[in-house]
Amino acid sequence: MTKTISDCLAPYQRANLIQLPVIIHRLPRVSLQFGLEIYVLRDDLTGFGLGGNKTRKLDFLLGDALVRKATAVVTTKATSFSRNAAAGAAACGLKFHVVLPGTESDQNPLSRAVFAKWGARCHYEPDNRTALDNRLQSVIASLRDQAEEVYVLHPGGSDAVGALSYVRVFDEIRQYSEQTGVHFSHILHSTSSAGTQAGLVVGQCLARSETQVLGISASRSRPEQFELVHELAQSTARLLGKQVDPDKIIIDDGFVGPGYACASREGEAASQIFAELEGILLDPVYTGKAAAALLSYSKDKLLGSGPVLFIHTGGNAGLYY
Ligand SMILES: Cc1ncc(COP(=O)(O)O)c(C=O)c1O
């Protein structure tokens, strides 16, 4: 008998950071204006810490850390993921250390304040990338000297274990469709460190679903982003003893705008439409760009007759710091 997605994921413990069931709802005014049934999956409301797709990944990553009897969690580089990780570690009773590039005064005061609230130990490394990696290794070594069992989180949470969370999201969408009769022709979302798309594509392959997953690049060119997603999707599928079909990885790099972490004009306009018509806030550098793609495709009738699901991957904290 073929294994279901939940059978495949059963051996992986979660840290139970996510409020379930998933929230999916229709966007009535955006649908009317753009002439297509558009729904949103509210992973901005995952219900813990600062929410978003990072909390999804941490649910599996910290579950894995607990199985491995970790006592301390360490990560580096990705500041926004690290803030969520600090909250998750606190909720799991784990010590949390992060090695951040730059100096303490480079950090926004609000960001510093939330790290402090969640009891994170921040180590700053002003020098280059090699120095940052060396500093990470020395923090890990020093914790091990203190008899801590250290679990290292990949920056952004985008390794195979983190990506399992979006295999699960694909299954949650499938269950929603079964219950409501709303079957999505496309799922569209922002892609950057690749965990979200890799997980969704593996879920799609496991479910043998016809729904297309469209990743809207926040920064990289299509070939670079494809490579990143493909590699991670392969390692995620391997973890489950499965294979992934590279033809299912669809990436559009036409909405990157001025580049990584920079807002685009189209993204700002799409964010304004979501805010004004639906009361939903998007961030300018990830979800705003993905929404720009969604609205542009809808206008140009590139999404067939739908319905289409937009994944709100969070990032609202980026509006404040
Ligand atoms: C709000 C938001 N959406 C989407 C993404 C992209 O997801 P992924 O890194 O899993 O590709 C990120 C990544 O940092 C993000 O912060």
C-alpha cells in the first residue's frame, strides 16, 4: 500500500509550536478586482513567536533537537530566522546562542530587545564571512566544553529537516481541499533560502498532485534559485526514501526588483492592495514581491481558471525592524 504524507512524516517529532488547523480563507475583494478566485494560507498567523514560515521550519527542527537530547541551540547569519529561533528555543527549554554579522550597534534596538526578552546570547562578529564561521565554531566548542549538547540550526532553517514542515503544509492544503471541495490549480509563494518551496514540491510529488507550485524569487536569478531548491528538495525527498521530479520546480525571477532585501515598486503596490482591500499586511522584500507576481499573473490571465492559493509566509516583523 502507498504511504500517505502523514505516514512518511510520522517518525519526525515536532516541537508543537504551530496552531493547527491551518488557516486558509478566500480574499473576496482581491478576487473580485482581479477576476480570479484567490485564497490565502495564513502562515503569518502560525501562532508562535513572530509567526511565519520560520516557525513552521522550527517546529520540525526543534522537535529534532529535542529527540537528540540537545540542551543548547546555535545559529548564525539570518537575523530574522534567529529571532524566531530564540523564541522557539525558549519554549522548548533550550539555551540559545546566535552569531551575528556586524556589531551590536548595527542591530535595530527593537531586534536587540526581542533577542534579550527571549534570553538569547548574541555574539557579534564584525569581520568577514570566514571570521563569522570561525566564531560560530568557537561558540559551539565553548558550549561543548561546558558539557552542553549542541544542535546547530542551518541559517534560515532551510535544511532537509526544516523543509519537512512544508511537506506537511502541502498535506494540510490537500486536507483542506478534501474538506471544502476547493481544489487549487496553483500555489504561489516567495522563495529565497529554498526550504518552503523544496518542502512543497516534495509534498506535491508524494501526493502526485496536479497543483502547480510557483516560487517567486526574492533575490536570485532563476537558474541559481532552481539549483538551490532542487538540491534541497532532493535531500528532503531522500530523508523520506522518495524522489523528486525536477520538472515540478517552477521559479520566476521577474519580480526581484532592485535585489535582495530591497523593496520593489510592484511589491509596494501589491502590498498596498492587500492592505487596503483585505486588511492584510505584507512585508516589502518577500511576500510583497510574491503578491506582485500573483496580481500580475491574474491580470494577464496566466493562472487558468484557478482557484489559486497564495501562501503568506510571514515577515511582518520586517515592517518594524
Ligand atoms: C517572510 C518570508 N517569506 C518567504 C521567505 C522565503 O522562504 P524560504 O527561505 O524558505 O525560501 C522568507 C525567507 O527568509 C521570509 O522571511
